[in-house]
Amino acid sequence: MALRPRIRDLEHAATWLSGDQDIFGPGEPLEGVAGEIVTILTSDEEAEE
């Protein structure tokens, strides 16, 4: 909650995590708060690899 995300940030992070590449483009990273949310949510996946 320290990121103070807006609903739009949460929606963008959820859409990006679902793999909908038509919206963001293949392999394009998210920036801003939405990107930070994705980083937090995927940090466990990266540690397992």
C-alpha cells in the first residue's frame, strides 16, 4: 500500500500478468506503479528460478 496505487495501476498490472500482449506489446515492461506491483508479485517466481 506504500505505493499508493490507483485502480488503473492495479488493472494494468493484472492485465500484464495475465499475458495479454495485445495491449502492451510483446515483452514490453510496465513502468511506474504498475511495474512496481508486477515486480513485487513476481519476485518469488524469480527467486525460484
